[in-house]
Amino acid sequence: MENIPSDIKEIINDAYPYIKEFNPAQKAVIESGYLENNENYIICIPTASGKTVLGVMAALQTILDGGKAVYLAPLLSIQNEKVKEFKKFEENDISVGKYPSNCDLSVMVFESFDRLTRLSWNHLREVDTLIIDEFHMIGEFTRGPTLEAAITRAKIINPSMRIISLSATLKNIEEIEEWMDGTCIEHDYRPIPLNKEVLDIEMLGTKNKNDAIVKILDKVISDDAQALSFVSTRRFTESLATHIAKKISKKITKEQRETFKEVSEKLLEVPKKKGSLATSTCLKLAECAEKGVVFHHAGLFNEQKEIIEDEFRKGNILMITATPSLMYGVNLPSKYVIIRDYTRWTSNGPQSIPVFDYEQMSGRAGRPQFDSVGYSYLIAKTFDEAYDLQERYVEGDIETTNSKLVDNKDAVYKQIIAQIDSGLSKDINDLKEFFEKTFYGFQMQNNPSMSLFAADSIQWELESSLEFLLKNDIINATPGGFRTTEFGKLIARSDYAVKTAVKIREYLSHIDSFNDSELIYALSQTPDMPLISFKGRKSKDPTREKLSKEGLFAVNIGNEEATTVSLIEWINERTEYEIEVAYHVYSASTRRSAYEASRLVKFVKETLEVLEDYRFLKDCDYLSARLYYGVKEDIIPLVVGVKRLGRKRARDLVKTFGNDLTSVSEKELQKIDGIGPKLAANIKKFVEN
Ligand SMILES: Nc1ncnc2c1ncn2[C@@H]1O[C@H](COP(=O)(O)OP(=O)(O)OP(=O)(O)O)[C@@H](O)[C@H]1O
């Protein structure tokens, strides 16, 4: 650590006492003059090689010079993890938070940074260094275009800002260097050696992949280690965990059994604390956890996912079976990674995963501070398949990182609106100039086979998009150039997809009365609603029947319909357990969907105001609150007015004492299950005011 400034060294020593010296990859970056010059950098070093601390050092240098730094993380969960990690710098008087206006170092997700580039230029101009973690996600369909456009706009508004991109290995480095106007430092050092292999089930002497994993787990257990297994769907995470739990039951020790039991109990506590009986998913999870195996997917309660991650880190879980969503996830100490499925389910059926994703999943194995070596096993069915997979994934080249901006039409609309609304672009020529500066524009102009058509192609994309935006009254053409309409302004200020806004306005334009269920159904059909999914292939008839009872007509019954019925039940105070039993859905996601639906209803209200239609504003307020709290209308004031009361206790109160609680004493209030002296006093205070 000799060659870094002493003030930075001191802070790094305090926050990361276990870092005694930099590894060769980190040294290569530092020795290139990283902390002396102000150039943009693209740091491409392998998984687990310690990119974060490199990003942090550039940030600290800026802050110690009196500037501000922003660290971009791809997911909310990683944002929270990084804030927690960086909070240690506060001991050295460096303020850490989530927004640059009120701290020296802020951790933002791509979308909130994009917002900063659209709406808060003064704050953006105060940022001296931008660190982009997982930069390779620029090539991802949903999040990539936002990141790409945000970088482009940030470079225009704050051209002197230094940009440090942290990435896994990239193929088209030269292209990215040129677009980012930076220097790339590449290194292949990985502190923990990673052995990547393809194993076939014949070689392991088993008949199927799940039994092959049981065999591998024998090795994991004898090595006193832990494993992470990737499969393609939620359902497979559950079936694999259940299968393994049954098979390893006899192989675990008495002590392990006790530890696993504690984890299992913690997992079961979660629904209870929410006032619901354990759903069958929870019971299955707890049963597997008793044997040291758990599944991890989006259909679990967030608190359960946190317990799983914590307990796995403590060594209290042998194996997690997960969907690929965990590949960019939190830092988990897994010596072994087993990739059972190399396909992923898409709208076009199963597709092979890219080499890039294989690398990311494998990279979860063997993490510093936990292991001295890592193993990644990809499972094949036959010897021939193993040979193919070895060639494709273990020895194969990663894919080129390409812009997805125009593949994602909504992103193009959104960026045109942002440019016009912020006054950065007034006509098609300004827009063309902006799009030419994006990674998409750059790739078009620099690709020998595309450059001839680049200008025409960008022009065509813009013309067709402008036509859509004009037709939908989102922008209008004025003598002074394009302007956003009030509706366009609303979209520009929101984080919602243009498709969502258009769908909502279309819905509102033909209603004569307000219907909660109908609106929930319309919102479930927008891309911004996190959907609640069906479990397995059980009957969908109860969903169809419920929809028809609500006067809703559906041709196909899918997750949009599952979400609609679950939310209707939620606002009628049904528990997750009841919702799961009634409709066979992953009901643990109900709260998350309800929360987003509640926000969407607020957006509906804003849309109504923009349309100068004031008939249903109160209805929107009620529905938004009902979704947020999961209650019927009559107890909204109680749950809103008394902090931490919750819907179950609020309903019990009303059932016991009626709607008027003025004459009920604090002592009497405490007769309700879960109401202690403090809560009783708060209820009293609320009632008397
Ligand atoms: N020189 C070092 N010596 C010891 N530990 C280190 C060193 N540098 C970083 N670490 C630790 O190694 C772990 C992995 O680092 P980090 O999370 O930054 O990896 P990464 O390169 O971002 O990998 P990935 O892309 O796979 O997440 C962290 O706990 C980090 O604090």
C-alpha cells in the first residue's frame, strides 16, 4: 500500500483492516497513475478481484480534495449493501448517503442517477467523480439503455466529471474506451483460483442432474464448505432444494441439525410477524432449511431472503438453490457453484445463457476472506453435451457488449421526452446529435458494415418515435421547437415507462365511474407492476371465477390476472396464506406489488389532474392507501394515524370496540393481542386528537 497517498491509506486501513496489501490486479491499476491523473478509467478485472476498493479510492481522493463522488450500483439490494459498507468512512468525516445534494459520497442506482441527469443539473454539476459498478450491464436490455443515456447526458452537462467504470471482462474494450474517452486497465488476476469444469451425469454415475448435485454435495460436506446452485426457474429452485434435502438428511450431524432447525424457525417466524399463517412455500422452505438446504427466489418474503443471506454467510446453511438473479447479487461465501441449467426461460422459449452470465455465476465461487479456492461445476446430461458445453462456456469467448437502446423502444421514447423536457433538444437535429453521442450512436457510426446507414437509421428511429409521441399528445410541435405537453412533463418527472403512462391515460379516457378492481387490472397490465406469479401448474379456475365475480373479463389467465386477484384480496384484508391457498400464487410478493400499485395509483391521480378531470381524485387517495396498508376503507384513518399498529390489530380493535374508540381506556385497548402499553397510549393519543 506504499504507493497511495497517506490520507487515503488511513481511511482504507480503518474501513478494510483485512486488506494488508493490494493484489496484482489492483496494483496494475494504481501503478498506471490512477490516483495521480484525472483520466476516465475502465477497470476490467475478474470477479472477486476487489473492484469496489479501487472505485472507493478514486472517490476518497476527490472527497479529500473537497469534491463529491457518486457510486452507481445496479440493484437496490447492492445499493443498500454498499451504503452499509461505506458508512465506515463516516468515522473519517466523510458523509455517505443516497443523494449527492446532502453527502460527499452517494450510492445511487442507475435509475436515480438518470433522474439526476434529467432533473437536477445543479446537483449533477457538483459531482466530480462518478464510479459505475457492473458497467457491463450497459449491454442489458432493461437497465442498459437508462445507464447509457444517463452517461451520455452527464457527459454533456458536466463534461469535467471523471468517470471510473468497474466491469467484468469485456470483449470490445477498444470501442468502449473510445466511447467513454478513457483508458482501460485489464488484468486477469483472481485472488482465489477458480476451477471451472463441466461434469456429466454419466461420469457421476447418476440418472439425472438432481442426483448428480446430491453427489457433488457429498464432496461439499466432506470439504466443510457451502454451495450455491443455479437453476432456470423458481419452481426448479424449490424442487431441487426439496430433492436434495430428502437425500442428505442422513448425512448431517446432530449439531448441524440443531443449527439448521434454528434457521428454519427464523424463516417461519416471518409470515407470523406479518399476521399471516405460513404459506405452503414458507413451509416447504422451512422443511428444506431443517436439512441445511434453502431456495432463494423473488417469491419469498424480503425478510426471508435477508435471513438466508445472513445465515449462509455465518455458515449455517449448506446450500442455496437460486435463480440467475443472484448472479449479480450480494457477496456470498460459496466455495462451490453448481450450474444445473444453462438455459433461461424467455418469451421465445428456453434460450442458452450467454458466456457472460456463465462467467458471472461461476464468479460467485471462491470469495476472498472465505475460501482459498473456488469450484464451478456446470452439469451436462451426456458426455457429448459436456464436450459442447466445455467448448462453449469454459473455453469460449464472452460476447461483445452492445447497446440495447433501440431494441428497447420505451427507452428511446423516454430519452426523447427527457431531452425535450429538459430543454436540451428542441428539434430532430438536436435529438440526432444526442443519439449520435450515445453508445448506440457510437457503435452505429463506427461499425464498418453499419456506418453507411448510421445517419439514416438514427433519423428513422427518431422520426417514428416522434410520430408516436406527437400522436399520444406527449410532445407538441411549436414554432420554437418541440415542447412537452403537461402529460409529457408528468412522464418526464416520473420513473414510469411511457407505455405505462399511455395505458393509464387510455383507461381513464373511457371510464364514467371509479372501479377499484378494474383499475387494479389495468395497472397489472403495465410494465411497471411487479407481477405475482402462479406456482406450478395448478388450476387457474379460482382466478377466472374471481375475475368474473368482479366483472372483469380475461381471455387468458396469466400472471397479470394472478396479480389482480391477489391485490383485490389484499385490500380486503386477506392474508398471504389465504391468497396462496385460494389462487396458488407466490403470495409473499403481494406486499411488494401492493406497494408499487399504491404508487401507481398516485400516478393515476396525477394523470387525472393533468387531464383536468377532478371526479375521482378522492377515490384514488382511498385506493392508494388501501393498497399500501392492505385494508378496507373504514380502518384507513386508524392504520395511517397510529404508527406500527398494522392492519390486523386495527381490525381486531374495530371488531371488539366498534368504530368509535373515544371511550375505550388504555387498559381495555391492551386486551387486544399484540397491543402493549406504548401502542395503547399512541392509539389513545390519536383518538383524542
Ligand atoms: N487486496 C485485498 N486483500 C484482501 N481482500 C480484499 C482486497 N481487495 C478487496 N478485498 C475484499 O475482497 C472481496 C471482494 O471484493 P469486491 O466485492 O470488490 O469484488 P469485485 O471485484 O467487485 O467482484 P464481483 O464483480 O465478483 O462482485 C471484498 O470483501 C473486498 O473487501
